[in-house]
Amino acid sequence: MASNLIRFVGNHDISSEGKFLWEILAQLRNFGVGRLVTKNEWTRKWPNNPSYMKILRAEPGMDRWMFEGKVYAEWVFRGKNLGVYEFSKDLNRSDWRLVHKHQEKSYTSSTSQMEEIVLPDSFPLPPLQLHFSQKNAQKNGLDEKVVSRRAPLTLSIDPEFEHLKPFIKQVTPQTKSASIYEEVDKKALLDLYGNELPFKVEAWNAGPASFQPRFSSTKMRVEEQSPK
């Protein structure tokens, strides 16, 4: 009996629901200067904060597959205008989408913006380091109370969030504890990833486990060098 069931083989790639950026711009007049484009990734992660790019200048690489090139655009990320940026990476991911003209007003007139990322400006010293500092103070004849229990926090921002540096604000924590994990706002950190947390998919093979020897002792030969 014939079946109308459609079977899909492989893994669904959520980052392939759109088109290459140059695939879109090459079909527009003047390579889409003045038009708005967005990524499906931004819409999935932060649906309430509009993110888009307004094309200002396009320099295609004229390669065969339309992968390479540079795009200068005014970047609005989660309602915050970041200014003019140069985009030359990840343009060949099938995740770009053209914003139609009747939808542009809903993007440009939206007042929903991301909130400032508030982080502490200091952190409590680890117990072992604090213990050594107190021992050193006793050795030098100082009072243990003069030993500072906190240290200034200097942020090391990942390149993925480098564009959010102007919106990161460090303040004195209202409640101080012995662990920095209790002082940081967890919701502010999770909001950096939106509705999709990063994950890693490990490759694995289907089927029963099997052992395949790489070397066979029966085929190994020992060749003696003849004396000169």
C-alpha cells in the first residue's frame, strides 16, 4: 500500500530559513541602498525589540557564489541605534530577510528598546586569597580589618557582545555577599541570548558499537639494515 507520508532525512537548520544577504541585494536597485534587512535570528531571540540594518553602501566581491563583499549599514540592534557598521562576515548564512516597504514603519517607529546591562563594579575576594592577605597583614604587624575583602571588577567582554559595550553599566551592588554569582542579575545575563540559549550538538554515529583494529601484527615486517 502506497503511503503519502513524507520523510525528511537530516537535521533541520534553523539558520537556513532565509537567504544570503547578497542574494537579496543583487535583486534590488542600487544593491538595496536605503532598504531595510534583518535576520531571522534576531526576530526569534528578541521578538519585542526590533533589529534591522539600513543599507547605506554595498561593495559586492563579485565571486561566483555571491559570498564575499562588504556592506555599510546603519545598525539598529534591539531598538538601540548603534551607528554605521561595516559587515563583511556571516553574509553567506541563509538567515537574512528583506523588510518589505509596508513593514518598514513597524520597525522604525517602534519604541521598544533593550534595557541597560547593569553589572557590579567590584567582586568579593575568594576565601583562600582573603586568608593569605590576612596572614600577610599579621606578618607585617597590620590589623586584619584593613585588608580589603573586595576588588575592582574589570570586564572582559566577549567579541560577540562587543557592540553592546556602550550599554553596559557598572554600579555598586546593593547587596554584598561572599559570592559574585549572588550579586549579578541573572536575568540581565540571560537576556543577552534572548529566547535561544547557546548549545552544542555533538556528532555521533548510529548503529552498534564495533572495534576496528588500525594495525595488524601479522602484517608488520621488520627489515634489517644491511651493514655497509
